[in-house]
Amino acid sequence: MVVVLEKNISDKQIEDVIKHLEDFGFDVHKSTGVEQIVLGAIGVKPDFDTRKVKILDGVAEVYRITDPFKLASRTFQNYDTTITIKDVTIGGDQVVVMAGPCSVESEKQIFTLAEAVAKSGARILRGGAFKPRSSPYSFQGLGEEGLKLMRKAADEFNLVVITEVMENAQIELIQEYADIFQVGARNMQNYSLLKELGKVDTPVMLKRGLSATIEEWLMSAEYILSSGNKNVMVCERGIRTFETYTRNTFDLSSIPVVQKKSHLPIIADPSHAVGLRDKVIPMARAAVAAGADGIMVEIHNDPDKALSDGPQALLPEQFFDLMKQAKLIAEAIGRTL
Ligand code: PEP
Ligand code: MN
């Protein structure tokens, strides 16, 4: 931690700041510049609250130089984490594609879409059985029936299943049917759920919260990792900003930022980020170009009648086009798809 002192600080105040830092357990190194004195405080604990120093008399600025997350960081593990489910590897050279409806609605719907996913060459089927809807009056998902239908459709077309878990009590049930747990944006800071997911081995994809900083998001991943589950990937799905022309703002820059800070695979979800069908393909292409390890895209065969998120769902033909384009982009940056 670097502590910059105020220009007009008195000797007594300097001594006092140093004494506080030592009492907090730091080794203190003082360097005197032309205008200001800077203290280097060595030995910051991950949970140290820097405000304890910011409020001391004579302190101008405090900068943390180590990240508060450990297991998720590249300092802890320099090589990329890869997660293998059946014959699909996430986080390797291949860019993975997860596609399917927002919600599982019926046997016919999920079989039609699973067939489209398989035909496109993608290997992971997405679909919600338990839906976190903004309104309690909106469709809440088919529950266990939805899980059963999705598993059946995925097995028919040799696909891997990802579906959302919303609460601790659903973990066991969902584990019977799914290969990857999705933690939705609204649950990114449900620490009790994150800790429980840390006790299983099933891979978890942790979506970024609607207004979470990248650090908060990686700290949430840290909850799962520190509880024992190393099979964690994160997913950028757009954040809430002042912009209203799109549903959220797609923070593409989080992809290289996360990759620099963390070894965890990063998936990008342009569907929830932009919320409008015509903007999903360009942003999916951009995500692949930015280096995402995978993309998650919502598709629907009859989006006008979809029970959730129809306006952002691609038609199967549009999705096939996207797959062709994304493949070319992946190859241009030395990856496969
Ligand atoms: C979803 O994937 O359907 C979903 C609800 O995502 P998010 O949590 O990103 O809103
Ligand atoms: Mn959705």
C-alpha cells in the first residue's frame, strides 16, 4: 500500500501516521520527494480496510497495490484455468458457444432449439428453469420439469447443459440435471449461495452483477474458489449505466482486464448486455475479437411468443450466420471455434 502525505504535514503528524501503520502490522518505508512524502506500507492483508489510513490526519491519498482476491488472481496461478465437461473444454484455445432460449418453455421448444444448437456446431445448451424475473407476475420458469426437458434434449443432441441456480435449496436438484451452474447477475453477491456452490465440484459460471465493479465480481468468484470449487468461470453480461438505448452497457473492456488479473475463463453474454436482437450479432463478434473464452447467446424459434426475453433472442438462421462469422474472427486471433 502506498500512502501519500499532505504537502504541509507536520513532523508530529508524520510520526503519528507511521505509528498507526506499524500498529496495523505494516513495515513502513519513507521516501521524501521534492514536494511530498510517500510512505510504502508493506504486508497488506487481503481484508485490510484502507479507509483506516485514509482518515488519518495528514494523509492525502492511499493506493492499494495488491489485489484483494487471491485464488482468482494471476499471482496465485499464472496459467489459464481450463474446465473440461465431457469433451468440451472451456478456457483453452477453442472459443466455446453456449446457446439456447432464455427459458425452457416446452418439450417441443427446447428440442427444436437444442437441434439448432447442435447443427450450428455449438456444444453447450443454455436455458432457464428457475428464472430471476424483475416482476413477480412474470413467468418464473418450469422448475424441475424444465430441467428434465433440457437434459433430455441435450442428451439427444450430445450437448452440455448450463442453467441458473437461484438459491441454496435448488443446488442438489439442479446438479442431477445440469453440467454447469449459472449464477445470475442478481445473485452475484448472494454470498451464502456462492459458499454453497464452493462445496460442490460442478463448474459454476458467475455472471457480473448489474452494478458490480470488476473487483467486486472477482471477489465473488473468490467466495466460490475459497470454499473449495476450482471450476469457476465468469461472464460479462453488461452493466447498468446512464445509457437507455440498450438494455445494459456491454463492458467489453472487462474481458482483457479480467484476463490480465485472473486465470479464470471469461464468457461474454451480448444478449443480456444489449437486450435487442439486431445488436446481438455485432457485439458477439466483438466479444470474440476481444478475446472472450466463450459467448452465451439467447436464441428462439418463435421469439414473438417467447415467455421471456423474446426481443433479444436470435432466430436460428441468424445464429447460424453468427457462428460462421465468429469462427472467422476466432481464427484471425489464433483460436478455434
Ligand atoms: C439469463 O441468463 O437468462 C439471465 C437472467 O441472465 P442475467 O442474470 O445476466 O440477467
Ligand atoms: Mn434471458
